[in-house]
Amino acid sequence: MGIDEAEPMVYGCLCCACSYEKTLYPQLCRNKINLNEISQDSASGLANRVLNMGVLLTEIYVDTVGDPDKYRIKLSESFPFVKFVVAKKAGSLYPVVSGAIIVAKRIG
């Protein structure tokens, strides 16, 4: 967790480490699930975990390889009280996403 002293905001970083079996197996099954769906389900699951911890969650920044607007709309429907910023190459645009990418690579 980092604190930006210029603004009274606390930034958090959370990632979901999935094994190759968990991400590749659904694609090999008869009812295939694509990687975008797995990513969206993971983002929803992470948001639920944070909310269940009692954190006042106001914004979530997400990196995507798919259609950012479609992804943002899907997440916003599940969490209408949270502002979602979904962008391609979000790691180069938002420091909190960059931090999450670094953490994911270290534990992945």
C-alpha cells in the first residue's frame, strides 16, 4: 500500500495469481471460457474480496487487452458504486496498475 502525500489518497495494489492449469484448462473443455472472461471474473472476485474486508472502495484501475468500454460496463453493472477506469496499457498510464503488474510478475 502506498500513500501519495500530495493528495490525501491511499492507493492499494491487489493481484490474483492463477496457475496455468486454472487459466488454460477452461479453454480445453467442451464449454470453453476465453481469457477475457477469466480476467473479468478475477477482477470481480478481487473487488468482492476488498469490499468484504470493509474497505471503502471508490475507484478501480484495470489493464485490459480486450475492449476497454465493454469490460468497464460489465464491471460497473456488478459494482455501480465504484468508478472503473479500464484501459489498454494501463500500467504505463496509472502508477497503481504498474505496481500491480510488478507484484503479479514477482509472484507469478
